[in-house]
Amino acid sequence: MKAVGIKPINGFSRSRKENHDSNLNNMVHFFTITEETDNKLTLVVKDSHLDVCVCIIVIDEHDNSNKNTLYLIASVKNHNIWGKLYMLPVSILHPYIVKRLFRNIK
């Protein structure tokens, strides 16, 4: 993907501390943190081919103190044909990956 100018994604590690220190910068992995509160995290990555915005929200369920609701909202804006080509396989695979990840949350 580097040949067409798409930034490589080097993967995620298990340690958040290694990749994010809110006192030093506003980055986590390859995302820029645009909003970080107790219950909301908004992440953005901008590239010449596409922009991605991901918002993660945790809602406290007052009727059951042991249960919260997690929402994941994602938006992609393609800028050109390379962004559209990149998103073809991603848009097919990501719903399955995200559902699997959500099932693993305890």
C-alpha cells in the first residue's frame, strides 16, 4: 500500500501506556485523539486518500450497576480512487471483525 501513498498500520500492542500518554501528546497508535472524556473517545486519522473518524462511547446503565452499553460509531470519507479501493475489502471485513471484538469484551 505504500506504493500508492497509504500510510502503513503497524498494528496494535496490548499496552495502552506504551502508545499513549495524555500528558505528552494526543496520539494513540496511528490515531489523533480529538476528544477524551470519562465516557467518550473520539479518534481521527487523515490521509491523502481517506479520513477516518471513530467515536467510542460508554453509557452507564443506571438500572444495573454491573452493566454498561458500549457504542462504536465510525465514519470514512474517501478523497480519491485509492481511498475507495482501500475501503472495498475493509468495508466487507470490518463488520465481522468488530462484532467478534465486541463479543470478547467482558
